[in-house]
Amino acid sequence: MIERFRPSRQEVGRMVTGLLFVSPWIIGFLAFTIYPMGASFYYSLTHYDVFRPARFVGLDNYREMFFIDSMFGTVLGNTLWFVVVSVPAAFVTAFLLAILLNQKIRARPLFRTIFFLPSITPAVASVMVWLWIYNTQHGLINSILIGFGKKAIPWLSSTTLAKPSLVIVQCWMQGTAVVIFLAALQDVPRALYEAALVDGANTLQRFWNVTIPMVTPVMLFVLLTGLIGTFQSFLFPWLLTRGGPNNATELYSVYVYRSAFKHFKMGYASALGWLLLLIIVVFTVILFRTSARWVYYGGEE
Amino acid sequence: MDQKRVSRREFMRLGSLAAAGATLAACQPQVVEKTVEVEKVVEATVEVEKVVEVEVTSVPSAEEERVELLWWCGWPGSYMQAIAKAFEDKFRNIRLELGLFYTDAGQLLAAIAGGNPPDVVEDITYLETIARGVILPIDDLVAVHPDIAFDDGDISTASWEAFMWEGKHYGVPSCDIAGRQGLGFNLDLIDEAGLDPDNLPTTWEECFAWHQQITTYDSAGNIEILGFDPMAERTNACSFGDPWMWPHMWGFNYIDENLEHHIDREETVEFLNVIKMFSDDVGVEQLEGFGEAMAGVSRGGFGRGTVAMRITFPSGPVPVWRNNQNDTYDWTYVPVPESRKGITTQTAGGHAGLITKETKYPEECFELVVFLTQQEACDILFEANGWVSPRKSWRETFDMSEYPEHVQEDVRFFVDSLEDADEVWVVRDPIEGITESVWQSTYQAVQFGDMTPEEGAAHMQEELSRELARFLEERE
């Protein structure tokens, strides 16, 4: 016979207390996450410019995206290129920096602070600095080149160089990932290094066979968050290049913003947003599925 | 002894109750008002100021009730605060809350969606916003106001028409109202290049020849002096009071009164070819980079003596002279193709004060937008930015003697060109923001070789016609 679950008065009281404590989060989650998601899904099925009521059009926005909008292919291509290049580049940069900062050197805390600073610098201030660094005539790099009688590099005005220029900025901002990697590196048990040393492993072998396997869970985390964040990159492309030159840096989020707030096509922008969610989910699933092959969890058999 | 202890759970429960109570208490409306009044007490021949603190606990009487207007003034300068103060001094029953930022369509969208739109707004995509039905028509308000009229000749007809939609007026032309473009020359650079400053070019072909003669490079091929970037400033714009002007130089309007586009034509191919000609001469990446290098400077290299020619907004002459008094500048009509040599062309537009439909105080809002056209506000704007008033009466009496004669002439050129030009164009495009995006991506595609001029013309026709059809469908 199955016993019915009959909570006691005390248990009900505890449940109510717990719910009351968590209610601010629940209310916030419902109001600021679930409701906007639901509303945006509804708007993705409408033509809506905010000034006038939404008009239901079914899958018209999605059809426009795939079959009519000539910019969509460019935007998707730019974004995929940016993700495929900048996520690994930023990952490797952060990891190598963390390894360097894990060495026993003088003034190590100072170096750690310096490398973390870009992550906490306001984005607009960072953009101003990078605009100056990349400036074709008076920038840090080009004024040196011009001073030596060389041709200036059109960092942000070349369709070939504009995206790599953004990748460089992305790598510069990896302070948070560096700190996370650093914590993971410091968590690797010394006994493993000693055991490897006893077995005759050299530095490279210890790095490959001890360090990397032990930090792979953190690598997965950094890759995943980097992937999700990079797909949604908006601030730096918008402030540095406004999507130019010649749409070379028109990334997905920039295009969503432009469609919604410059073209008054809130319904279309919502549809773009939902497609982005799907793309991110697909990439995330691929990453998780493949992680079983390369992520080492110490507790597993 | 049995000590009563508070458990952790009870402590947290009591703490959260206390926090909730404090939050509720903090959210209570304030009842007591304190005002500080300054009393001037005259004693014999000595004037003494006495500060008196007066506590007012009652609601102000009906006579003292002040109207509060939210004004998104469009530009964050202190000059806007000065105008607001001058307005409040004149209209003591109106208090202005200023939105001191460059108005963005997204902000306006969010404000309208949130049910808190501004009462008066400026520096937006005017026609696009008007055509979406969020702005109040002002015909009735103009009809009864003693200080403004459509047909008294003080504000040009073309300027009024620029803010009309479907037969109604929506905006009072206020800031920077003059012919919307002029070709500026740095006469010193022209002289150094051995060209005749008394015989300025009037066609694009002549401008290109001058550009080639003026442009110099260093030994590595970097630009030192640039003749002309045809896409700097005014020629890039299609909205915010500055309609797409390229078709006008070629003698056509890209959108007619029946809201049909006329873009895929020979003339469009021609001017796209002209743009590409300049880019190819210098190198498109180098041209773009040179323009970006001084993007934060007023008028870029033109205002700093490294670019010889630039098509500017009417606010060009005064700020350029203020930033660079070493060089002499001159402005004239924009160039036309060789086939139209001798024809002068100008576009009407500029900035207006628009009243949103949601406002509770339309008459008070209208006082504000009319005030922006009057002496005090216009004086402040001209001193700050070189923006001319829409009123002929102001322009005839405003004292410009502190400015050199050539600057005065250039200001007068922009103003008079609206009356004197052979062709004065008025554009009403309800999707001007989209037009601007499509224009900018199309000409860049042509510059960078991703599209031919023919493909560019066809692409613009197709894209804009589709977007306009969608807009009209949604209106129904």
C-alpha cells in the first residue's frame, strides 16, 4: 500500500517559511525573466513597432529572416567567425596568463592586479582607449609606424582587420577567466607533481599529464561562459565600429539592437533573439556532449 | 536557569520582517515640504538679504500650482539648461525637467512602452516618429497663438513643410533651421595647392580634379592632406532632420508624394560611381581610416586644416572658425553632376520641437516650442553652436559683428539658400531610419567592391520598397 505524503503542520510551516525567504527571487525571476521571455516569444510572432499594437503574423518574421533579409546571412557569418576565432583565442590567452601568474615571481600580486584591471574597467572608458590605440593617424601603434616611415595599419577601417581587432580587445579583457584559471591551477594537488617528478616526467610532461587534466572542468566552464558571452557580444562592436566598415563587424546582437531600436521592428528583433537562443543551446549541447572525452572529473570511476 | 535564546531561523525571520517594515516605511509619500525663501529687506539705503526657512505642510493653492513638463531637449549642452531657465523665468507656472542627452529612438520607444514619454522631444527621426502617430498635430495650436503663424513669412514655408505629414503640421522648426547642406572649402589649403579660391568648383567632376591636386601623401603613402571625402558628415545622413541629399544633387526625389520609391535609376548609378571614384583614388580603407582618425573632433580634419573640402550641416561656419582661426573658410552650394552644371540645389529640414500625444499639457508644451524660436533661445543656440534661428526677424536683427565678415557671409549663405536656390527639396520619408541604414550599407558595399553601382541602386529600391510596403500595411 502506498502511503500518502501528509506533511505535518511543522513541515508545512517550514515549507512556507522557506518559500517566503525565496519569494523575492521567485517574484524577480517571474517578472524579469519568465515574463519577458514569454512576451518576446509572442512578439516574435507579430509585427510590432511599440508605437502601435502588435499584429499577429505567425512565422512571418522567421520566414523573413531565412528567405528575405539579405543582411541575415552576413550577420550570422560574422558572428560565427567571431565566436570560432575569439573564444579559443581568449581561452588560450587567459590560460597562458594564469600559468605565468602561477609562477613564483616577485610582485606577483601586482601583476595579478594589472591583468585583472581590464575586466573591471568601464566598457566605455576601455573603448575610448582602444579607439586611440587603433586610430589610423594618431593612435599608439600607427603613430610609431608613421614615425618610422611605415604605412599605417587600418585596424578598424579595413574589412579584413576589423574583426581581428575586436578579437584582440576580447583577449585583453580576460581578467576574470585568468583569475578562475589561477584558482584551478592552485588547486592541483602538489602530490601529483611530486609523483610525476619521481617517475621522471619533465616540465612539459607534467604540464600535459597532470596540470591540464586537473583543470579541465574549469576549462569547460570558461569555454562555456565564453561561448555564451561571445555570441551575445554587443558593447565593443557597437562602440568601436558600429558594425562597420561595410558590415564587417555587424554581429548578431548589434543587428538585433539595430532592428529593434533603429528600425522599429521589435517583432523581428524578438525572432532574431529566439534564434540566437537556439544557436547557443545547440553549441552548448555539442560542447557538453564532447566534454566527456576530454574533461577529467577526479571523483569518477 | 533556562535562557531564552533566539534560534538562527527565528533571527532570520525577525530580520526579514524588520527589513520589510523598513522598506514599506521608506516608500511612504512625503507629506511635509520645506521651502527656503529669500526675503529682501530694504532698510534705509542698505539692502539686507535675510534667509527665511519656511515649513509648508499644506498643498499649494490652485493659483500657485505649477505644471511640470518633461523635455528631451536633444543635446546635453549647458546651453539647453540656459534656455530652460530663461523659459521658466518667463513662464513661472511651468517647471521643466530636462532630459540632457542625445535623444535616441530606443529611449523614446522604451519611454512610450513604459507609459512615461516626454512631453516635448527634439533631435529624433522626425518623420518616422510623426508617421507612427505618437506626435500631436499643432495646426490648432498655431492658429490661436499670437507669436507664430504658418504664413507670416517669418519662418519659411519649406521649413514648415519638412515637419508635415498627411496635410497636418507636427513640428515647430526651432534649431539649426537653414538650408541643410553646403560645400565648405579651406581656402588656405586650396591656395597652397595652386588652385584659384575665387573660382570654386561647382560640379563633382571639378571637385574630383581639385581633390586629386590637393591630396598629398607621405613617403609611405599615408595621407597628409586630403582633398575631399565625399561621405564625411552631411552626405552620410538620411534622417534626424537631414534627408538623403544625393538624389537632390542629381535632380530627383527618391520618394514621391504617393510614397513610391524612385531609386533604381541611372542617376543613382551615377552618384554611386562618383562615390566609388573618390574611394578608389585614395584607397577605401585609407579614406575610412583618415575620417575616423579625427572623428571626435568637430568637423574632423576639415576643422583642423588637413582636409580641404567637406559637405557640412549649416552649423559648419561658426564652430569651424572658432576651432581654427588660422585658416579661412568659405561655403557654397553642393556640387552637381556636369549634366546639371549651373543649377543650385538645397534641402529643407533641421530640428523641431515635437509634442507627444500623451502630454497632459499641450498648450504649455506649445509655449515651450514657440519659445525655442524666439530671440532669447535663438541667441543662446547661436552663441553655443552657430545654429541659426528659423525666424527671418531674428536673422535680420541678430548682431554678428563679433564674427569676421567671411563667417557672417557663410552663415547668411545657408540661411538665404533656402530662398535663393534654384531647387529646394522637401522630403517626407516615414521610414527614414531604415533608409539611412540601407543607404550607409549600400554605398559602403559599393566602395569596398562588394556591389556594383547598378546592384546598389537595385538593392536600395528593393529593400526600401519592401520596408515601406510593410510600414503602410501596418498602418492599415
